[in-house]
Amino acid sequence: MIQKTVFILVLLSLIHVCASNPAWADCTYNVTGNIMVLDPATTEDHIVRPLEKVKVLVKADTGGGWSAPWDTVYTNGAGHFSISASKTCASRRYLVQVKLDNNDLIVSPTMGWKTIFQMTDKISDTSVAVGELIFGRPSSAESRYNQASVATTNLADEWTHDRAFIWYILKTSMDYLGNFKRKITVHYPIAGLNNIGWDTTISLTSAWNGLYSSLTGELYSSPSGMYYHAINGTLHELTHCWFAQQLSGPLPCVVDPSTDRSANCTPHIFNEGFARFSSVQLMKTLWNKIDPTPTWSTDPLPAKRAVLANDGPNGPIPDMDVLITDIFGAMNALNMLIVQDIYAYRFGTADDELEYPDENAAERVGVPPLSNCPDAPNLTYKEVLNTFIRTDVGISGNSDWSVLDFYDKVSSTNARFTAEMKDMYLEMTDPEATAEPYSHCGENQIIIQ
């Protein structure tokens, strides 16, 4: 009985000591925040974009140095992260690190973990909201916490800002494209021209960098066209990877990447034309961005016949035989597929440039309602992409990729793109043809010229 009483007294004494000594007890700590990037391509509002599915870890220091990572999590679609841990109750300072890496994408593998939040002073709070940590805006963290210079330096660094924005552009585009089968690795920066591994590697030049007026000043003074072309080039390489990952192996022929016309390797020509088409359509679809000064490479509309026949960037494209061997001919045919309300367009003839404002593109003209017209398919960019993913289109291998092959595939996979529509759209693409879309409607149509 005496022993039992002594045990109870000792136990009560220990409970009293623990209650009066928080350091002997455990507390649940929670660190939250949002990982963002300042959009350097935006000229109006200082827009920030969320960094989705990047790796985040938290470390803490009670006075003896930084702990092992509490946990590694991924940000959600809003760039938000939350990390909790049960630890001995004590004052701590905190460190947050980020890595541009997940199961599908990694940007600059050699960059590793970057510290983007680091307290200089310990605090007793168990809930720590660090606020928005924005690449390109170093003073973005919660102001009541004093930040170490390493964190603000990393958030301000131009190269790191570029990499974070490249992540945002590629992650957003990959989510839209879907059906990636292997992880994409992006190396930035490299010297020389942009280049691409067959299906998983993208290497980008330093063309992204140096577009800021100054590190600490206004980030939006660069001409919008400069950033458009940097983003467009990045998406161009991504869509090469996407195209390659839809195939069962390498294309059957290889030509010099700088070759823009080849009669002996139409799969390469189609691949390159698709990348040019797709990078433009991604920017238009996801961000409603169109090149302020469109060229052959960046115009989302198909060209007039006179431009094809006389002013192609690789030389004249006089007929369909040449068109399918020319990169811009392939891009033009793909642009044609997704023209909306095609009966409102005129394409002219090889000898008639149509005197309208746009230098290259087919012209949209005012027309009264037309009757007896075949239903326009009004295909979307996404429907064109789905043609690659469908397994029932009779793809016999990797050699049957050309404009004509692809039109057949689209007609096989989309009921709205009938054989009649396929022939009409190819006719609008043909530099030698003279018919207009309204030529396929009923008789006695009155067309406003």
C-alpha cells in the first residue's frame, strides 16, 4: 500500500513538472504558404501565377542547427502547401525550400533545393503562415517574420525567376495536352540554339534572360513580343516531346533540324509543322495571347493562296505536292483544320492577294446568312490533339505522318469532319485551287466582296 502511494505521488509530481515545463511536452506545428511566380510577360497588372505540383519541404531550428526535413509535399493547383509535425514544444525558426520537380516534369535538375523562406529569429507560434513566396518579388513573404538574405536573394534571382516561370508555362501546358508517358527534363540555360532530346529532354538558351529592365525596377518594360517568342519557343519544344511520346518509336527518317523543306522525309516536316502550329494554339487557348506582330511562324490563321504560292518563307508553295514537304505548308494545313465559321472566309487565288489588312492570313469578310451549306465542323485545337491519342485510326507505324495522312486520321476520328468537309478544307489549303468555302453552298448565294 505504501509503495502504491509513493508511485502515485511520483506520477503526480511528473505530471506537474511536465505541465510547468512545455519543453517536456509535444506540440503540433503547422507551416503553410503559397508558392507563386511573377508573370514577366504581363504588361498591365503585376499578375502572379501559382506554381502547381512543385516539391516543398520545411526544416526547423531550436538553437542547435537545422533539423532534418519534417516532410516533403507538393503544392496544390493554387500553389498552396501545408506541412505539419508533432515536435517537442519549444521556440523555433523555420526554413522553407522548394524544388522544381515532380513525377512528370523537372526544370534545371542541377538547381536542386532553393531556400525561399528563412527566419532569422525564433518564435513560439505553433501555426506559421509564411504568406505568398513569389519568385520575382523578394519582399513577398509575411512581413512580421524577419527573412534571411539567402531567401530574398533566391526569390529575386533572374535565372531562378525564369526557371519558375518556365515551370508554370510547361506545367499548365502539360496538363492541357495530357497523355505524357515519360517525364520531361528541362535544362536552362544552355549556350547556342534551343534543342530537344527525342521525347523527354528540352534544352533552352538564355533567350529568356535579360528581358528585365533591371532586377529591382519595373519588370514589365520589355516589348511584349520578346516574351511571346521566348514562351512560344519553349512550347514548341514541349510539343515536339508530346508528339514523340504518342508514337511507338522514332520517326523513320531524320533530316537536319534546320531543314524547312524535304520531299524525302515528310514525317519530319509534319512533326516540325505540328510543333509550330501547336505552340501558337497553346498560347491562344490557355492565355488568349496572340503575337502582336504575327509572322508565318506565329499566325494562328491559315494563309491566303497568293501568299502560299508566291511568298512562302522557304520559297513558293505552288501546289499540294510541295505543300506537304514544307514546314510552313504543314503548319498552314493544321491551322486550316480549326478555322471557325469557315464560310465567312475568303482565300483568294494564287494571283489575287485580296486587299485586306492582314499581310498573310485568309480574310474574314462580312457575309449574309448562307443556306444549303454543309455543316461546318468547327473543330477545336483539343479535338485535333485527340486524333493523336485515339488508337482506332489505323496508324500502321511512324511513317504515315503527312498533311494528307493526318486529314484522313481526323476524318476517321471526328464525325463532323466528313469526307466532304475533308475535301473542302484541303481545297482551301491548295494553292492551285480557286473555289471559296461559299462555293460549296446552294446556288444563288449573294456574297459581299
